[in-house]
Amino acid sequence: MIHEQLSKDYLTNRYFTDERFDTAERVADTDGFDTQATRDPSNAPEDEPSIGEMERQERASLRRVSGLSTELSDVTEVEYRRLQLERVVLVGVWTEGTSAQAEASLAELSRLAETAGSEVLEGLVQRKDRPDPSTYVGAGKVRELREIALAAGADTVICDGELAPGQARQLEEKLQLKVVDRTALILDIFAQHANSKEGKAQVELAQLQYYLPRLRGWGDKMSRQAGGRAGGGKGGVGTRGPGETKMETDRRRIHKRISKLRKELAAMSTIRETKRSRRVANAVPSVAIGGYTNAGKSSLLNALTGNGLLVEDSLFATLDPATRQARTVDGRPYTLSDTVGFVRHLPHQLVEAFRSTLEEVTRADLLLHVVDGSDPAPQEQVGAVRDVVSEIGSEQDGSVPPELVVVNKADALDTAKFAELRRLLPEAVFVSARSGAGIDELNRAIAEWLPKPDIYVDALVPYTRGELVSRVHTEGELVEREHTAEGTRLRAKVRNDLANALEPFATTG
């Protein structure tokens, strides 16, 4: 009893005095936070972390410990591919473009690997007209790759492209190492960062669609049925033979799981569509923030709305879309949605699985296309984002919302880089979400781009309906106001929903 009390007292004192345990225990003790206060930064006490800070602490507390891994002898391809990446060597095939573009693609692959929790040791690029159909890289490069990987102590090779199932199998046999392609790496990052139920379902669906054609057997261990003497003499006639293999069982179970996930996502999509149609009915304009991953989209939303979303210097930090309310400089309300980032060669499985989320971009009244001004090749980022947006828009009605390019991280630009970006993107607004520079100019630009009220009304509103007068001030453009004995006479331009609410009080002269 005394020992238990001393242990409790020690833990209590450690929580308040020892800063080494502060991060992990504050993340674990989230039940004690006032959720309303964390949603509203103005009401939150100074010593309480925001929701974004809590998520950042939780991710930091769940980093893997290098050097600890378990190899399994009887696993399916799905289980095999889900093993944690460790010490890795990168390899890419340079088929087109310049050498600088090939190196930039490999550098981006390195950042993806580090985001997934890997330690990058080496990187190789081979110049070929097209990837080798059997091993992705040539036979000579395979031998060189094996020597480098063994010398560096690597246990995983990551290829800068999507490997066919046969390419992955033959490359693994020759290297005697795990081989992961760019698509599997991105899926792994998405699986780590998904938090919401919809996000987790979308990631699982994309993973299963990717892994399904890559299932393969592992010899006799895969057999699930045996007959005759092999089965101990039980079963008899009609039961002899290999029966259904484990691979066939796994494939059937995966198909069933994919069907279930698609039904769940369809139901979630219906809920999202209902919320979107409600905003449309209320004539609330919508603005979507899209762009390349790690361009600063969440930081920009925080700067525009004052919210505390997760901001982290890593790729695909935001997977679950967030929608917040904001107002233009002239007081008109609109919604601002943060979306998942894009990347070069974004896996088509992800585009299909995240389609309902990505539709927030194509159905918005305005797209804020955020560009990382500090990136060495921002024009390539712009092209990659526009390709994905066009692909999604073409599958709907073919329309793409008007685009306002926002060059973020302007405080990191020198004079020459600023002039170059101004030449490449003449209509862009240059901002710094971190310092706040250019945010006022961006707010004015958003107000100009968003549709304005266009229905003229002349109404005599009773004093008992003051909420309608307030809505005209905040949502419409007031032309004239006059106080009379019967009520407030308003002449203004408003949207359709407010015009319908004012119709009973319309005047004729």
C-alpha cells in the first residue's frame, strides 16, 4: 500500500516537474483539455496547446526506434509490404528532362522516405530511354546497387517510380532486400497521417487496390488444405489435393473488404454532399486551398482565419480536409477549405480513393493555388497540381474553378528569385503565412474574386425583425437605409436566400 502511494506521488511530481516527460504525457492527457477552448484560439488559456500542436506532439511521440525490426517467414505480400521501412537506398531512372530535374525528383523521394521514418543512405540515378521491363534498372546497375546497399548496411531499396509486380519480384530476388516503389512509399505516409474515419478508410482502400495485383505465394506454406496421407489420413476421396491456397483466400477477403470500404465511403460522400448543398442553398461562397504538398496551405488557412490547424514541415502533414468560416474585408462570409496536398506522379489509387475529398477543390467558387516560392522548380509544382485538378474536373462536368495563385514563403526569396517568379506568375499574390506579409493584399484579392450579391431589394423591415437588417449589413451591399415609424427601410443588393427572406416586406414605391 505504501509502495503504491509513493509510486503515485512520484508520477504526479514527475508530471509537473520533469520536462523530459512533458510532451508525451500532455499528448496522452488530452481528455483533460477544454475542447471548446482549443477550437477557439481567443478563448484558450496561454498554457494549453492548440489542436495542431497536440497532433504534432502525438506524431513526434510515435516515431519508430531505428534498429528494431522483426522479419516474418510466413506472411502475405500485403503484410510484407507493410513492414516498416528502415535504412534505405534510393534509385531512379532518368528517361526524360534534364539531369537537374532527375536529381530534383530523387531529392523529393528522399524527403518522402524521411517523412515515412526512414534513414536515407545513398541515391543512384541511371540514364535510360525507358525503365528495364524486368528489373526497372539495367543488370549492371542492379549489381552496383546491391554492392552499395550491402556496403552501406541498407535493408530496403526505394525506386522512384511505380514498379510492376514482376519488376518488384525480380528486383527483390536479385538484391535479396526489400524493394518499395514510390507509390507504396506515399501510401505508407498517408497511412501514418490519416486521423479521421473517412481518411483512414480512403487510405485503406487505396492500399488494398495497390496490393491486390501484387499478392504472391510463399511455396507450400500457402496451402490451406491437404488430403490422403498428407492430411493424416482424414478426409478420404474428394478431399485430396492442395485445395484453396492462402493467396486465393487473401484475394477473396481483400475483394470483400474493398467492396465494404466503397460502400462506407459512398455513405460518407453523401453526408459531405449534404453539407455542401446546404452551403450552396444558403449562398455561402466557398474557397478551396490547393497546392503542392508542404507548400504552406495549412499555415495560410491559419493566417486567414486564426485557427490552430496542424502545421508541420513535412510532406502530406494534412490528409483530413478542414473547413473554416471566414469573412472578406467588406464583411461577406465564405468558407475556406484546406485539402490534401499534391505531388508529382500522385498514385491513381489515391486520386480515386480521395475523390470525394478532392472534389472540394473543383466545386469551389475560387481555388487558392498555393505555390512554395522557396522550391527550386516551382513551375513544375504548378503543372503537377493543375494536372490533377483538370483530371478530377474532367470527370465531373469538365469545369474548373477560377484560380488565384498564391506564392507562399515570400520572406525566403531573394531579389532575383522574386523577379523570376513575378515573371513566371504575373497574376500571383506574394505572401508569407509565417510573418503575415501580404495577407491583407490576399484578403482584398479574395473579396474581388468571390461573387457579389446581385439581387436588388427594397424592403420595409419591422423593428421586430432586426436579424434581417443585420444580415443585410453583413451579407449584402447596403445602398440606402431609412428609419421610419413602421420599421427600417432597406435598399440593398443581396443573395437569393436573403432576398427570399425579405420578400414579405418588399415595398412597391
